[in-house]
Amino acid sequence: MTHVPHELAEEFPQMVERIHQLKTSDSHFRRLFEEYHEVNRQIHHAEAVGVDISDEHMGQLRKTRLALKDELFALLSA
């Protein structure tokens, strides 16, 4: 499997233990975590394989990823 940039553990390496803790204890965090990784993998796949995707759609995926990342960070920091 190829390396997927922007994995949450890479984005917040100082919070790896907290990420694991919340994934196993908080269903809302887990749902956001899974959604973040799904969107991130879609972006990576489109970039790595050269999937034909409109700039508008790619921009929306990136905005969604950023919004999820911000929300996850807020939960991690609480």
C-alpha cells in the first residue's frame, strides 16, 4: 500500500495516544475520524492515480478534509 499523506497521526504526532483513546471511547470522534480518512484517501487516490476529477470537486473535498481536521483537533484539544 502506498503512503497516504495527511494521515491524522502525522498531522498531530504529539496526540497519537489521545487519538487512540478517543477512537475507542467516543463514537462521535470515531465517526469524524473515519470520515476524515475516507475523504483523505479519495484526495490521495485522485492525486496519485490521476483520476479525472473536476477542480471544483477536488476543492470541495479539500475543504471538507480541512473542516473535519479542525473539528477533530478541537475534540483532541478539549
